[in-house]
Amino acid sequence: MASLYNRFVLPGLLKCACSSPGIMKQRAKVVPLASGRVLELGIGMGLNLALYDGDKVESVTGVDPAPELRAIAEAAPRDPRLTVRVEDGTAEALPFEDASFDCVVCTFTLCSVQAPAAALAEARRVLKPGGRFLYCEHGLAPDAGVARWQRRVEPLWKRIAGGCHLTRPVHATIEAGGLKVRWQDSLYIPGAPRIAGWSEWGEAAPL
């Protein structure tokens, strides 16, 4: 049953949620900053592809473990100048050599990976010296009342939202993973429920 849900129901739910105007506005705050050879963790349905600047980006390589989502990403709109590859893989075990990419992009992915620390360690490994980690994520809210509801709802939320966690602290998780945050901003995404709407975005670099 879970497999049928993941194949036929979950992609539609994710598309509705992850391509909402508020979420797309968040993506647009970081994706156009990417340059050079780019790796996108959890490319999903390829919603970021249309946001890359073809004048700055040499290529985009995306990884995702879900074949249903990779098929959608392959057909997603993008700048025709971009070279795009979509590969089977997980953020925790990237199939790439050390120092392969100028930039790693991670949007609304750390909430659902099984091991954030391993994913961030892999991002550090594949980044070239001086490389950048661009992120936009949702996670644990700073308001105690919202955080309490996040903890109450999370067990059910994970089951229906493809393993998405509500209570992972974005900034702390990134820095615990060996990346130094250079700049960051945050807000509750307009139009999103507050339990899922606390978003933090910015740029980090390997320590």
C-alpha cells in the first residue's frame, strides 16, 4: 500500500505543496545565485530548473532516489543553454568524486533525508575548495507555541508527506554538518500553515 501511495498519490501532493507561489518565491531567493558546475540534492520534480541562470551555470546535476520524481524532473522546463543530468542517488551517498562541484543547491530537502549529517558531509566532500552551499529549507519554528504543534503533528505528517520532518532546526543542522553559514534570512512563508511554514535560507561554506 505504501508503495502505491508513493507512486500515485505522493507525487501529486508534493507538486501541489512544493510548487505553491510561496514556496516558489522562496526557491527564487537562492537558486539564481548558483554558478559553475552545480549539484542539486533531492532534485525531485525539477521545480528549481527554470530558476537557474544560464549565463552563470555551466551544468546542473540532480540526484533523487524516487524514479517517479526523476521522470518528472527530466521533462521540467529549464533554460535551453543548461546541461542537465538527473541521476538516481541519495544525498547521504553521492555517486561523485571529491571536489567535483562549484556549488551545491539544497531546497526543501534536509527535512526529508534520512540522515542530515551524512548528507551535509557528502555535500562538503563534493564541493571544490571555495565552493558554496546554497539552501532554502523549512524546519523548527522559533515560536514555542508553533514548535509544540510541530512536535505533536510530526509523526502523522511524516507518514503522509514522504518522510518530511517539521522539527529539524535548519541553521543548527547545517552548522553541525560542518558548514559555516555566511548569511541567512528567515520568515514564515505567506500562505503556508505555520507548522510547516518556518523557512530559513542562505549560503554556507565548508569549515
